[in-house]
Amino acid sequence: MSNPGACVPDLLSDPQDHLTLGHVPTLEQLAETVAFAPQDGSIWLCGQRVMLMHSLALGALRRELTETIGLDKTRGLFTRLGWMAGARDAQLVSERWPEGDHAALFSAGPRLHSLQGLVKNEVVRFEFDNANQHFYAEFLWHNSIEDDSHIAAHGIGSESACWMQIGYASGYASTLLGRLIVYREVECRSTGHSQCRIIGKPAQQWPDVQGDLDHFNAEDFLNRSAYTGSDEPGDSEDARHMVGVSSAFTAACHMLRRVASTQATVLFTGESGVGKELFAHRLYTLGPRSKKPFIALNCATLPENLVESELFGVERGAFTGADRSRSGRFERADGGTLFLDEITTLSLASQGKLLRVLQEGEIERVGGSKLIPVDVRVVAATNLDLLEEVKAGRFREDLYYRLNVYPIHLPPLRERRDDIPLLMNHFLRRFCQRHGRTVSGFTSRLVNAFLAHPFAGNIRELQNLIERGVISAQDHELMDIHHLALGASNPLNEAIGLNAHGHLAMTPAPAVATVRPAKSEGEPPLRRLADFLRGEPVVLGSSLEELQRSLVDTAMQRSQGNYTVAAQMLGMTRAQLSYRVKGR
């Protein structure tokens, strides 16, 4: 059995107490998990997005709800909100500091409560022996924001008012210990006491506990996966595993499930690296053709003279080197699904032949004269705006409407940042298993840096960085920003966060030069071009090839090496840009 004097002297003591007591996590470590990303309007705590709210707004909300639905229902609503927040924080703390003992992890709950600006905790008594199912906690709460809001709106009354905080404490302890712990407020400032006093015990030790359970809505607590483990579905290391809980990711998954059982053609759109092939394969596994073949083809990898033979097959003797007949992708996918990635790289002639197959349901091999019927569900993907490609004359309008039956846009990683901590852990497990490593996890600094990073390369970029870190970090070491560096440059900038004094601070890491600068003597070619267009020099002084090379380099630098984004800047296809980069 433990007590506050022996195990947790002061749950909110000096942030340096870990130097003498060895508790993990400490207040300083918890403070380091706070990150601000003003560039996209996000604040993060332990990898979870949070928000700031004026206490007056909270009071107005409580007052309006009380007047609308009544005191009891309002209390239940706020208690459940607190429960969900406490349960989530307990889960995050357990995942972030798996080496922490139960007492130290328990102390993180009150500390997080204080970091979030809700209340100041003072320990009165704390007894904990999980092996013998014993738990007793007693706290004093000072400066409760709920009391301030409630008293301002209603004055002193007969009802306690720290509803969210009771829910938070109960949800945190219950999730951390894996059994139902109920806190009650036995004294409250809203009822005239000088401070709030709360007591937490196992549910079965409280008389008349049903009222508490009604407010928590916790009768089925032990069956709630949200409070008992990770958000990640399963522990599979399958490379096709889909991970995410963000609203943007969930919306795309909902659309996927809706269309999977049909025979409709699906068009996936989104930036390079968002996982279009992963979604296409998931569509296939959920659909009625899952027992038949799934054939994938990246159209950008095909030379124009091989597109037709690769798609439709070739008969022996059709051209020099065709020493045998072979089937194409459509025949191999018969009865199943054919995934055509980067479909905009096909020439207009190849697009016309593809359209005919989609309309007629039959193909003709190169050099053959026999029509072969095929039953294929076509799934296409592109990282460009197909409608804009149609307007520019680079994509056939009739093929566009044939493919655009059910479009699903996959969001870039910067629009689903809630998924970043889940993806980090998923890739960490995968690459530790692949490379035989035992990296312990991530530092708070690295998590915050990932949450603030723009991720031009999306999930592919995150995956590559995690694999690099797994290779660079030592076994049983936390992965940090320096493990991702190549040479003297870091690929990430550190995020804005809290220092040990509670002030915002940011230490920028050096930026990465992803491509070489344009080579020229004297003034850069683009500056000479700007001067020339203004009519200043009579002679341009740069060749068209030099200007093109400089434009390509500039676009690649601004896009941080992302070919798709750079191609969009220059108004060309990714394949065209790739050709010019390789030809420099």
C-alpha cells in the first residue's frame, strides 16, 4: 500500500522532483507535451488536439443549458465530457510513458488537470495497492474554474458544481486502473466552503452509486474499448493497415464503405503520398470481388510505346521482341479489380483506348484480331485536378465522366493531424519488427515537431522519417529530432511549446536544402528575366534552357522536393517535371 508521504509527496511539486524521486512523468515532462501550431490553428497536449476557451464562455454555456434542459441533465452532460477527457488523457499518458509505475502515472492526471487551467490540486491522502484492489484518494481543489463560472452565474447554492472535474478524475483513474473508480465532491466552493474536497474510491464502496453511474453513463465501462486500449485497430503489422481517427480520415472511410459493396467505378484524388493505393486495396477487400485478383498499375512508369501492350496484352509476333503471347493487366484482373494510379500521365491516344474498354467491356491484344470480354472493376487515382486537366486539353472529357462516378478525396496529412501520433506508433512498431530494433518511443519534442510539420510528402514522408529514426536511434532509446538528421541538417523545425517556467518558447532547427540551387554566374537567371520584362536590359543574357532549369529548381525548393506540388506550381504534369529534373 502506498501513501502520499512515501510514494507521491506532492503531485504538483517542483518540476525537478524527478531528479531525486525518479517519478515518470514529471510536471516538466508533461509541460513539454504542450505544442502550439498557430500556422494552422492547432494546440496539442500529449499528441491530442485541445483548445483554449474563455471561462466566461464556459459559464454562459452552463447557464444556458441549465435553463434549457434542466440542472440534472446539464450536470450529466458536463460530467460525461469530463469523463471522456480524463479517459483520453490516461490513455495518452500510458502510451507515452510505458515505463512509468502506476502511482507516477496516476499523478500525471492531476498535473494535466492543472496544465489545462481547470484547478489546482492538493493531496490530502492517497492509498493505492492495485494488486489488492485497494484505492483511496482525497484531494483539495483550489481555484476551480467551474466554481468561478457557476458562482458568477448562480451565486452560492446547495449543489456542488465541479461536474467536469469530477468526471475527469473518475475517467482518468478508471481508465488507468482498468476498474471503475468514482469520485465525489464532499465539499464545494459553490455551496459555501472555502475550497473543494473530493474523495475517490472503487464504485462498489460507495452507497447509492447508481446516481454517479447515470451521470457517467459508465455501466458498460469494462466493455468500452475507448477506455481500455489504443485507438489503433489491432496489432497487425500488415503494410496495408489503415490507421486514423481524424474527422477527415473518418469521412473518407465512410464513403469507402458506402461504395465498396457496389460495382461502381471509383476515382481517388489527393496529393502524392496520402495513401491512394492503400484505400484502393481496402475498397477491393471490402467489396464483392475480394476473392478475385487485385491488379495495380502505376501509369507514370510506362513508356508510351508500352502502354497498350501492358494494359491489353500482346500476341506473339506483334512487334520485334514479342516472341510469345501474353495477357495484359485487364485480362489478369478479369473478375476482380484493376487499380490505375496516376492516370493523368496517359497520353490522349491511350486514354481513348482505355475509354473504349470501359464502354464495351472487351479488349483486343496488340497484334491480335480477337475481341476478349473482360469483367473488371476499374479504380483510378490521380494527384491532379482532373477537371482542370480536361479544361487544359490534357485529359479526355468523356473519360473523365466515365471515371468520376464516385470520387473520394483523400485529405493530406496536414488536414488530419490528429492521426499523426497513431501513425507514428504504427510505423514505429512495423519498422522495429522489420529491422530487429527496440526503440522505446518518441520524445515530446519530436512528437510536437511532427504535429507542426507541413508534411509535403504526406504519409510517405512520415513513414520514411520514422524508419530513418528507427535505424539511427539506439535500442531502448527514445527517438528524437537529431535521429532524423542527414549530415548537419534537420528535416524538422521544433514546435512552439511550454518551457519549465510555463512560458512559450521555440528553438528553431536548421532547415533542409532538398535540391541544389540554380547555377549561374552573376545575377540569377530569374532576376535577369524580371529585369528584362520590365524593359531594363536590352539583352536577356540567359538561354531558355537556363531559365527553365532555374524555374524547376525554384519550384522544387519551394515545395521541399515534392514533385507533385512543384509540378502544380509550374502548370505541368508530374511526369513532365520529373523528366526535366532528371535531364538537368
